[in-house]
Amino acid sequence: MSRNLFHRFIFPPPPPHTLPPPITVAPPSTFNL
């Protein structure tokens, strides 16, 4: 059973919305630097 859980956590790959946002979406405060 542990093997099935292991595979379940790896597959399928995480959806795109879980990926970190691109740098271009950084808040305006970072552009002040």
C-alpha cells in the first residue's frame, strides 16, 4: 500500500497553478530598486 501512495504523490505531476509565479509578476515595490 505504501508503494501505491508513493506513486500517487508523484503522479500525475503538479498542475501549473502550483508552480511559483514568474519574476515578471513581481510587485511594483521591487521595481523601485
